[in-house]
Amino acid sequence: MISIRPIALLLALSAAACSGKDDLLIFVDTQPVEGVAGNVAQQRQKWEGKGIDDYRFAYSRVCFCLQHGTVQVTVRDGRVTDVRKVESGEPVAREYWREFPTVDELFGAISDAQGREDVTAVKFHPTLGYPVEAEIGTLANDAGVRHVLSGLAAID
């Protein structure tokens, strides 16, 4: 069965490439990483050991909340410094940036949820250790959120 998600992402990337937006660099894995189950603390240690403070990644969120589609999040010195829609290259208004976590913030949200014994399901990048998919709460009850990260790349 063909998955619609990779096809839609490819079309969005093609549209962005044709839009003339020179400042938008989309980093999306050409082959999605399945991720691995693992202890959150161990994976966080793996991520922190890489020492990546400046990076970009593609991000999408599934929840009963305002949707922005797939965006490119830029992080510098541990802070979100830019968010752009992948489809158009248009910036997301700064007032919404708090909705897009850094890798460290997502690790914190996962740890906090597990500390409260909330339902969590997490997959991690096998070599970098960051969460590639994290479901916190229960989506079926409109009381959860699924975070999906891909294509994380260090930047200068």
C-alpha cells in the first residue's frame, strides 16, 4: 500500500523549491527513520553527547488543536529562532512559535508526562537519539498530541 504522507511531503517540497524562496532550506529524510524504542534518559544522553545546539528539522503535530501543517523549525543556542511552513516557505507568526518545541523541550515534555504516568509512546533516531515520534496522552480521547520530527540537520 502506498503511503500518502511521503507523496504529499514530496509535492510540498517541490512546490517550495519552485517558489523562489532562497532562504528556506528543507531538511527532510529521504528515507524515513523508523526510530527505536528506548529509555528516555539514555536517548537524551545520546542526543546531548552529540553537542548539537544549532539545527533545523521538519516538524508536524497531530492533536485536537490549531494545525500549521509541516513546518521547518530552526533552533539556535537551544531556542526556536524561525518557523516556516514547508509548503509555501512563509514564516509562521512569532506568537505561535511556543507551539514548536526544541528537541530538549520535547525531551522535557516526554519526561514530565512519564513522571505523571501519562500515556506515552516514543521512537528515537537510532544514531542521534532525538525523538522522531512522540505521542503524549491519548489522541483517541482528544487529549493527546503526536509530535513528528524528521530530517534534523546541524547548521552553522
